[in-house]
Amino acid sequence: MTEDYYVGIDLGTVNSCLAYVDQRGEVKAAYGTDGKDILPSVVLFTDQGKIVGNKAKELSSRDNMNYVVSGFKRQMGTGYTRKINDRSYTPIELSAIILKKLISDFEKTKGFMVRKAVITVPGDYGDIERNATLGAARIVGIEHAELLNESVAAALSYGMGRGNAVNRTIIVYDLGGGTFDATVLKISDGNFRTLSLEGNKNLGGKDWDLQLASIIQKKVLDTAGLSAEDIESDAVFRKDVMYEAEKQKELLTFQDRAVSSIDVNGIPITYTVRREELEEATAWLMAKTIELVGYALRNAKLQMNSIDEIVLVGGATLMPQVMRSLEDAYPSTSIQFFDPEHAVARGAAIYSESVFGKRDINVVSVLSKTFGIMAGIDGQEKVCNILYRNVPLPMENTLMCRPKRDEQKDIEIAVYKSNARTGDDFIDPEKAKLVSKFVFPLPGKVSRGRTRLAVRFAADVEGRLRVSVDCNGKVVDCDLSEGVSLSEKEILEAGSKLGGVV
């Protein structure tokens, strides 16, 4: 990157944003060619090419809804694909389309080629999702991408906006379109230290949409005298309901009720939905976020009276229910909005200047998950934990194991992740989730009593995990990114599928 611009990107489930630091050190959200600084993470496939963002939302209709793709960030790092016409697209490729639109608009308006950038990810993202995000960056020509947790990026924007000398302990309550993070951070003289992080990559504004869709669907069907079974095979109706839910949720953020209509068998059915109904239906979702805030506090070994303020970021925090619920739970704590839609991208841009330029910022993050391997303990299969969540990054640790029998030819290493806390050395497998399995050939003479296997886990400053096994002096690395990291050939093939974006 030259000294011209330092770029940060908030690659969101519902909306995305690119921000930059200019030559004068000012941090700004970039405006796209449509004159807006927020880009909906929506792609519309047409015969003329791919339309992305606000224009894609405007042109989406019941006639082309099978060619509209959104919400794919939740499938990042999975085997999910979406087939459009004769081509299948992975979440990595769809994310690359959003990145390409953001970058190409910026390059057109600034005449600056983006080759380095900081891209934000949910704190709850594991190694696979992080590698997938880096893959999307490579597809669009970003040669050096650094990852930063979204809540930390928001804290950077918040803290630097108050001046380098600020000393605060805050909770960043980040409720976005598809993800939620509650992060406790200590800000001190340009140092940003994460004390604890709790998150859920499948909890966000879209879940409020789903609840509102259920309310709207029931109202419309009751008025039309139909049951859910009557429209079970009507995909168009269900998508109409979902579209209405997304639109009405935005209205209910600023008004007490909304009135609209949906066509059922060619007849428009009018319905009214009240904010109170939505809040009642989503009280359990709000309770989940409050619970995660409590966990974050406990893991940081703090009481709420040690917190200077709760900082709200993410577009979904604009719902009145959020502020009111937090005030009820923590009545004596200062709670404030901070640039909900731009804070994450702006913080990423600030960090970009630190990583690639002259700004001096020290960021310490924590590991979001506990990692271990399956092993036999006293005759039972247990997950033996090696690296623990909410411990500062980078970190590494080694577990010494032994083979099950003499002359054993190979050993299977099964890597698991969980929410186990420090001190939970062994947990039952049902409390963990399998990340990947590897078969490791055992070299030389193997003895159950004498041969030792050193299983080493290491996590870098971005939270990416590396696993290696050492047996009789032979070390083998386990590729956790297998099936996610892209080869140069795959990068080129994916790039050719992108084509032009509008």
C-alpha cells in the first residue's frame, strides 16, 4: 500500500462498508458509485451481469427472486453452494463479489488500487471461517489481508475518536445483521486489550426478521382463511413474506406500527403489525444477547461497576428494544450508540494504517474458542483441551500423548472446538464440535509404553490455528484449511466467475 489510503472493510451479513484513512489522517466511509456509503450484501444475477448492493435490492422482485442471493456470510467455511443458471457459487465466491464491488467503486472514485486491507470478521469465527474470508480477499486481488475482530475494530474507532490518552474499560455490544459479539476491552494510551469475548455467529438482525415473518404470515393467512399447509409449496409467497418482514422491521425501528399488504392467490391482503408484537416474539433473542454480555463480564473477572460504558454498534442496535433491555439489565451503566453502521469499517481502516503505515496501535485479541483433540482417558473417549478461549493471542501449547498399542502404523488426530473454560482439561465429546480429522503415519519403531507424540497447537495474533504432530523426530503439519484455502488455480477460476459487477 502506498501512503495515499489505508483501507478497512466491514464485510457484513446484511450490509458492508469500506472506510479509509486519507493523506491528512482523516477516517472516512467511502461512497460508492450510487452515492451511498453502505452497501447491502445482496447480489442479483442477470443476463447482463451481476448487480450488487442497493441497486440489487431495488430491482429484486417476485419475478427474479430465484436469482437474488444474500445472507451467505452465515455459511462461510461450509460446503454450502448456491446454483444460479448453470454455475454454482460458494460463500467465498459470493463474498468476493461483495468485496469486488466495494473495491472497484473505491478505485473508480479515488484512482487508487487496493492491494492491502484489513477485513473484519465476527469474534466467534473459527479458523475455517477466517481462512474462507482470506480466500475471498485473494480472489479480488488483495495481496495482503489482515483480519480483525469486528468488536475490536469498533473499539478502535471509538477509542481513537476520544484521543490517544483515553483510559476506559468498555463493553462493545455488536448486534449486526447476522452476528452478535459482546467484547470487554481495556483502552489505555493507544493500547486495545481484549479481556474477554462472547459471540454467536448465528444471532443477528436476520433472526428478528424471521420472527416478524412468522407474525406477518399468520396474520395474512388468518385473514385469507388459509392454513400454513395451504401455502407449503408456495415458495413465492414465503419469499414475499420474508421481504415484507425485512422492510417492516426497519419501519418498526422508528414507528409503533406498520401497515402493508401481500398478494395471496392474486388478492392483496392487508395486515397491520405492531412493534410490541415483534418485541414479544423476540424477547428470547434479546435475552440471549444479555446472557452473553454477562458471560463476557464473568470471563473478564469484572463486575458491571468496573465498566465505563456499553458501546452499541451494528445496525440492529437501533431497534428500541435493545437500548431498553440493556437499561433494564444494567440500570446504573452508561449505554451509548457509536456510529452503528460505520464504526467497524472505520476501526478497520485505523488498524490498516497501523499495520501498513505509520500509526502506532497495539491490539491484543483473545482466542474465541477452546481447541483440543480426542483421546482415551481412563478407558473413555474425551476431548483433551490444549488451547483455551479468552486467553490473549498469540499462544501455543503442546500435549504429550502415546499410541494405543505397539507397532501401531498410524494415529488419527481429531481436532475439536468448544466453549470450555481454562481449567476444563477434559470434556465430553458432545460438548464440543469436530473441526477436522487427520491420519498421521507413525515413523520408526512404535512402543505403547515408550513412544511419545507431541501434539502442538498454536494460534497467531489473528486467531488462526496451526496444528502439528511430532513422533520420533518427524514433524507433520495438519492443514486445518483443507477444503477452504484456495490454490492459485482455484483463485483464477473463481476470479473468472466473478465477471463484471454493477
